[in-house]
Amino acid sequence: MDNTLDLIKDYLTQRMDNPPAHLTVDSRLDELGIDSLGMIELIFELEDTYKITVPQDVPTPETVGQLIEVVEKYMPAVANE
């Protein structure tokens, strides 16, 4: 989870003019400035990094924690141990 949180922080730092100073699992993605296109790009980056595929029918996460849960759900079992 920490690695995924760090990856999300890096994504926001690289792509936002004013990245959030404090990012927690409770941070709302829309309040961080992640719109629908940004969400797609972030999920693609997470998929590439973790070599996973997140199905398109997965409900859109609203918080950083929900996004991490989605990513970890599709990671190989070995990676979660």
C-alpha cells in the first residue's frame, strides 16, 4: 500500500501545478484535482507499474484509499503477501 500511495503522490507531483502537501488514504480524488481524464491516466500508470489490468466496469474510486484497494485487488497474490 505504501508503494502505491507513493506512486500516486509522484503522479500528482509530476502532473499538477500545485500538488497537495499532505496526501492520505482519506483524500478525495476530486478535491485533489483529478478529473475523469486524470483518473484514466493515473489508472493506466498504475496498471503499467504493477503489470495489472483494472476492468473498465470497476466503479470509479472516490478516495486515494479506494484507488489503492482497486489496484491491490488486481495485483497477483504473491505481491500482496
